[in-house]
Amino acid sequence: MAKIYLTYRAGDTTQDELAIVLKQLQDMFGVDSVTVSNADANANIFELYKLVQAHDALLVLIGQRFTTFVDEQGRPLLHSAYDYLYNELLAGLEKDEMWISTLLTDDATLPDAETLPEPLQELTRRDTIPLHNPTMLTKNIQDLSNRLGILRTQGKSSLVKTVDVPVSEIKEPDDTSDLLKVMVVLAILLGLCGLIVQVYETCFRFGLNVMTC
């Protein structure tokens, strides 16, 4: 079963969706398979890094304020190597087999790569799921759950997209084609044998004529 790490920025506009996402993931994968970040400014970033990397999937809730939080000096929190969310995202991106999905809430859009620190810019190229439409919210989270299930059973990288082929489109091996190939080969061999016999008979007759003379 996949181990999932769910994170967000405290104070961002993600609270309503957080509760819904968490419940549906726990219902599908079990309470013990889903870890919700409780990190804050006092978190031990080294232990936090190891904790995230012990999981198979990293889900990031992104609201309207995701990139706008600043420290006391007015510097973006997400650009600080001591920021807990920076280290959670970095830990996920630095694990090759980690599945990463960004979940967009409250009509938020995926940040432009240029607005993120360079080590986190790859986040914009990972799987993204909008959670804006309340009527589609449950379905979108179910789709995410299905993807995570496929990831765990097939061992796919977070950059690999799996494609399901309907059973009706899977073709059975064509035995007729193989039989035709065998018949062609046999015909060629028979033709060569006939040619060899003809050459041998010609040479034999020529040899008799020479001896008679």
C-alpha cells in the first residue's frame, strides 16, 4: 500500500479541501498510510526531510497565498532553506521514485516556475489536479487515489504516466501470419532442392556424352 505525505502552508486558502482530501485518502488507503504535515517554523528540517522521503507520494495543496507568505524581513518564505514547506518539497523532488501531485484549491493556479526557488521549479512539471469545482471534487480525488494505486502496484516513476488499454482493444496473436511465413520458407527450400537436382542431372548427362565420345 502506498504511503502518502500530504502537506500545505498553514494559513493558505486550502482548509476546506484539506479535510475532504484527507478523509477520502484515508478511506481508500487506511489511516496509517496517510501522513498530514504538522511541521511549523520550529521543525527540525533534517528529520522532516527524512520523514518525507520515507513516503511513496507527496501531495501538495496550493491555495491563493501559496507563494505570497514572507518572513519578518519581507522575504518569501518558500525561498528560505530553513522553511519547512521548502524542505518538504525538496525532499520529494530529490527522491527519484516519488510520485508528486499538486492539488489546486480556491481557484488558485499553478505558480510560474520563475516565482519558485530553482530547486523547486520542477514542481511545475509534475502531476496537477484542480479541486475548484465542488461538484467534481469527490471525482477528482478519486482519480488521484486511482493513480496512486497504480503507482504502488507498477512501481512507476512520478514522471511516468500510465495508460490503460481497454481489453477490447488488445489483439490476440495472429497464428495465420506465422503459418504463412512457414509456408513461404518451405516453398523456397523446395524450389532450391529442385534446382539442385536439375543441375546435377544436367552435369551427369554431360559427363556421359563426353565419355561416349
